[in-house]
Amino acid sequence: QLAPARVRVRVRGGADIVGRLKPEQVYLFVDYRNTNTGDGLSVQARPDSLFEVITLEPSQVAVAGR
């Protein structure tokens, strides 16, 4: 399980797209293959042609119980 479990996302795009954007349309992931001992895991967003992810807060998460 990742901690924290939620990430705040800011996006940029057309008002008609951003105004109707649903959380499930923003795909976030963590790549466990690129871990360094003691470091957090970087949260990444899959690129989308309709909007741009400009910030992720926090930008790193930890694996709980690791």
C-alpha cells in the first residue's frame, strides 16, 4: 500500500475539457522497478492528448510496511 494514498493533481487544458474531467480519466502510476533503498517512489502521470498534468502533490510516495 502506498502512503499517502491520495495525490493532488493540477492539470492544464481547454476549459471545456478540464471542466468535465473526472478523476478516473487521469491515470497515475508508480514504477516499482526504479526503487532506491530509503527513497520515495516517484508518482507519474500517463500523458494525455486532451490535457497536461502540471503538478502532482506529493510527487513521491512511500510503500507502507516495506
